[in-house]
Amino acid sequence: MSASTGHGGAPLLEARDVARHYSVGTGFLRPRATVRALDGVSFERSRGRTLAVVGESGCGKSTLARQLALLETPTSGTLRIEGVDVAHADGAARRALRRTVQMVFQNPFASLNPRKRIGAALAEPLAINRPELGRAERTERAAAMLARVGLRPEHIGRYPHMFSGGQRQRIAIARALMLEPQIVVADEPVSALDVSIQAQVLNLLMDLQAETAVAYVFISHNLAVVELIADEVVVMYLGRVMERAPKAALFAAPRHPYTRALLASTPRVGATRGREALARAASTAFASELASPLALPSGCVFRARCPHAVAACADVRPPLEELGGGHAAACIRVREIG
Amino acid sequence: MAMNERPPLLEVRGLTVEFPVGGGASLVAVDDVSFHVDAGEVVGIVGESGSGKSVTALALMGLVDEPGRVRAERLVFAGGDLQRMTARERRSLLGNDIAMIFQDPMTSLNPSFTVAFQLMETLALHEGGSRRARRARALELLRAVEIADAELRLDAFPHQLSGGMSQRVMLAMAIACSPRLLIADEPTTALDVTVQAQMLALLKKLQEERGMALLLITHDLGVVAEVVDRVLVMYGGQVVETAPVPLAFDVPRHPYTEALLAALPERNLGRRRLSALPGIVPGAFDRPHGCLLSPRCPHVQPRCRGERPALFPLDESRARCFFPLPTHAEVGLP
């Protein structure tokens, strides 16, 4: 992990055993239960690179995004941004960190205030975090950012409903970049968009990274998008990391049975796959669906759906074992199954 | 296509759906769409938001509400003219011979009733029988759609089911009367990939076992590639290309199909930029005079801007383009 240290020595982003649990009611007069939405997640991230977090509904990827964007504080574990421990930061320090981390959400129809003109939406982060800038300066920066994400100057006075989904997502990206953050956490930023618009927005994200060296934490369920945009990939399942690897290694030689099932299930257009692949995916994949996060199984959380599961899988929670080359997998049979 | 001597199960010619938008103007959601579905065939309609693919399905089902206007030269199912039927005749056709499942299974089920109640209600409407017989049939249907612990699920309420299970219940309801055509509008879009793979395999299996025709509407080219026999590509309410499936993706003849394929992330690995069509789909008020794709098309010629192309027949496909893309043979590829 030595390559991932940032300019200042400390990694830009460092998570150590980060957990986030929620207490939920299970019904009238019943005891409250704990949902382990995020359960011991660790990784590091350096400047100008893209970490992709993949997994299905309920795997904890959006919970992770909320911790990284300082919208919530982890229940346990350490999360450091630019070396600052988030849990122990006071109000001023948290405000400073918010300038470092910004967020882009999935649904551009819900993430923009419908009653606010685009110019005002873009200038607002500056008004809050950079009060020393004058109004004219803020408007000027908003206009410049609008041009950078490929929108026209006259758009600054318009309302969100006057834009298409792709344009709104450009605006949301522009707003996230207004404070020149080091990290942008993007939670499913292209999943609400059509294929051709998705390509435009992915191009924009890649261009902006080349210009500004911003690091992305790119949260997605779409493996094809991840394969294109990521440098490193973390695969999550029911709040835990199943596999972590540099992108090329993960897609060329996935080691965890869950990652393999996920890759096999993704429908693709192409000569290497076909109808047989579909049948294979459905059979090798899963007899059952996701376990309830309220009653996680003992040992490995994936064992109920795993084709390689043995009795020992129920005994211990498999640690994330380093396999060399930055590749790690949480499976006790990882060396047997090849 | 193989059964040319037999009339198709569903024949649609010149289907147009318009919604008035005030001032005498109207939004053309579906523009002169023609296609057919043979018995037991899997046909896909693929397109982006606003391409008219869902409205096409709703028009077939007779579910386009006022003030929408549906017109067609021909709308024939199994020899019966859908436009000449009385409302009652058409209703009995739906559910019995044509069934439909929708994208969002969570909102398609009634949250106040159990799975058994809803399945038995469908059965009472279409085939009758005693309560006990209908409950047995409901269980049989849940087993047919491979729901785990089917007996337990009978008395579950929709909120107790996952998205994948809800979609299986919807499918159980749809196949209850052994329809000859199942219309599935984005049936797996709301599901996770691993559940999607199971669902697609199940749809394909039921379709093959029951000899049912399937009209699959989706935005996902990967889903089309893995399930469908023949695809219609829609853009701006029009069919721009139709072709058998491996061919449509190996040798696209319409620039829009080519652009959709080129924009797929998996076709751009290792590149700095994805190939992306500039601009967006035309809206109600900026439909071009000529070819609908002309403002965005990389191969546009002066003729394309002045004149609307028809859906020209090519070797094995049809493309709505004056200058269709060459086949592999034409450019000297194997």
C-alpha cells in the first residue's frame, strides 16, 4: 500500500475497520435490533485516483458514501481524511474537511433544489465555505464551472426543471467541484442515465480528473462502468469487503466466489459471452437471495449463496487475506478454489 | 421469421400514439411503428428514455389513457382485430392471451393483501374454481416461478418480499392463464445483477417450456443480447433498425444502433474517452424535419436534414437510414 500515500505523507483517505450500525425497531413491543450496514471496512486512497466500490442493494456502499462525505459518523473504527480523524474532529475541523470531500448523488432530479436557479445552487457552497469571496467573484466562478462541465453561460439563470437528466447530473458535478475538493464521492452517478448520456457524463468525470487530479470514490453496481473508470476496486457484500484489487487484476482474475458470480451475472453484448453464459450465471450464481441484514449468518456472510461453501465457512469470519500485488480476498478457501 | 407461411401471432402496422400538448399541437410518442411477433418468438424493443418503447407496449394492451390517441393501420392478435373489438372482448383477451409485467414489482402488487389472495383473485376472474383448488393452483404457480419456500410465501404480504420475489409473484400472476404473448416492460431493471440473471433465465425457461411469445422492452443492450431472437431499436418514437440479434450487434446498419453500442463502457476499455453521441433525444417541440437522428449523427449528409427516411429493407435487417452502414463483407472484413 506504499504507493497510495499522498503528497503530505498521510494517505488522502484512510479507513480502518470502519463500521456503521443502525438500531431499528422490529415491531410493537419487540426488542430493537441492530443493522450492521457497514462492518469493518478498510482501504486507503491517494490523490487523483479512482476507487470503485461495487456491490448489490444492501451491501453498504451508500452507507460508506455517507461516512466518507461526513453526513454521518462511523459507529466504530477510524476514518481519516488528509490525516484528520473524522470522529474526533471539532466543528471547525469538520467544516474544513467538508471542503475536501464533496458528493454527487444518484438521482439528479432529487439532488437539486427545484426553486433555486442554477447559478445560485452553484454559488451556495462558496457563500458558505468561502465567505471572503464577494458576490461577483462567486457568480464568476459559477459561470466558469458551468462552462467546464459543458453547459452554456445562459443556463446560469435557469431552474433545474428546464434541464434533462444528463444536464442535471453535469450541474450536480459542477456543484461538487465548486470548492475544489480533493475527493468526490459519487454514489451511482450514472445509473439513472441512458447509455448515450452515461457515456457523456463518464467522459466529463474522466476529463475533470485529468485536469484537477481529484480523487473519486465511485460507488456503483455496474461492473462495466467500474471496469472503465476505476483504478482500484472494492467488492462489498452485506456490509463487508469481500475482495479488493487493482482493476486489471480483479477483472482478469477475480478470486472471491462472490466477485466471480457478480461478473458472470452481468449481461454483456459481445462475442465472448452469449446465451449459455446466462444459464451459467443463473446456475453458478445463487439458489437464494440476499440474507437479511438484521440476522447476518455466522462466519462468512456469503456462505448461504456460495457454490464453494463448506462447514468451516460457518465457524469464523474470514479475514481479508493479502494475496500479493495489492489483491486481497475474504475467503478461507481462496487458495483452494484457485 | 421462420414461419412465414403462418400469420404472425401479433401484427402491428403503422402504430401511432399522440398526446395533445395544447394549442392544437401534439407530442408524437410513437410514430408509425410496424412489427410482428411470431408464436413462441422472443422480440426485444430497445431504446433510451423517451424513445416510445413503453408507450408502444401500453398501446398494445389498450392502456393508453385519455387524452392520448392511438391509431394503427393494423393491430391484429391471433387473427383478431384489436381495434374492432368491444372493450369487453379486449379485456378478456388481456390476462388470458396477452399478459404484461412491469418494471417496478413493489408498486405493482397491492400492499394490503397477501400473495395468495392476489393470485387467487386473478384465478377467480379467469378460470374460476373452488377456493381450495385456486389456492393449490396459486402454490403451483409460485413453484413454477421458482420462489424459495413457496408454501411460506403464499401468506406473505408484499412488504415481506424482496424485489426479486415480488417480480416472481408478478410473473406467476402473468402466466396464470398461460398467455400466448407476455409483454415484459423493463422486468429486471429494478433488480440487482445476480437476481436479474436468475430472472432472465426464468423468463427464458418459461417462454421455451410454454411456447409463449415474449416481447421484452428494455434499455439494456446486454439483456437483449442474451435473451432476444430479434430486436427493434427505437429512437424518438420510431423504429430505426430491426434485425436478428447476434447480427444487430455484430453488424449494426443504423448509425444510432452503432452509437449505442459504441457508448457501452465495455467497448471502451483502455481508452481515455468513451465514444459518445453529442446532444440529446429530440423533444416534442424540436423534432427535426429530416431524419430524427440528423442533428446528432456523425455520418449526416445534406439529404438527411431535408427528408425523413423510411425503414428500408436491407439483407437481413431493416434500417431507417438513407446511408446505412456497410456490412463486414462490404468493407472487406470476414
